[in-house]
Amino acid sequence: MSDLNEFVHAKAELLFPAHLIASLRELRGEEWRALVDRVAALPDTHPDSLAFVLMMIELDGCLRCNSNNYKFLRGCFLCATQTVQSYKGSDGDLLALYRRAHATIEKHLAQGIQPGSLSLAAA
């Protein structure tokens, strides 16, 4: 039974990871593929990559996911794949979500770290 637990936890992440971006390439049309190709080639810390990750976190509902959740047990890859495939909007709608996430990232980067905005959980 411990082998199963190790397998499940080995594929489960807390939030959508940037290393899975390329695996979503073939799930939609040409606009989607172009976005995935461009973003997957960037470093994980690039604002465009961060925007894609933020978009997927919002689409997948990562902030509501936990270890008792069926989606968590399936892992981020299967969750993200199902989410992108079953998205009812067009590729253009997904790109609009990406642009909105990108604007959020740019806003936060422009503001920088505000004094007093970070705290240690144990403090």
C-alpha cells in the first residue's frame, strides 16, 4: 500500500507546475498551440510563464484542491488536461484569460514587494 501512496504523491503538486505547460499543446486549436509553444520555451520565472501558470491555477481551481480531492489524487497533468479539453469557450476566450492573468502578473511586478506585505507563517 505504501507504493501506491508514493505513486499518488509523486504526481500530485499543490499548484499547476510550469513544467506541464508543453504537455497541454495538442488539446486545442492553433491559437492555443502557438501560446503553449511560446510560453513552454521560456524559463519558469518569466512573466509570460507565470501568467500561464496563474491562468491554469484559476481554471483548474488549484486553490480549492487538497489531498482529499479526487482531482488531487489524479494529479495535475490529468486535471489540467481535462480542464483544457472540456473548456467550453473558444481558444480566443482562453487567450483572453491568459491576457488577464498576464496583466495581473505585470501589475504585481510593477508594484514590487510592498513593505509589510510578506510575513512568516510561524511568526
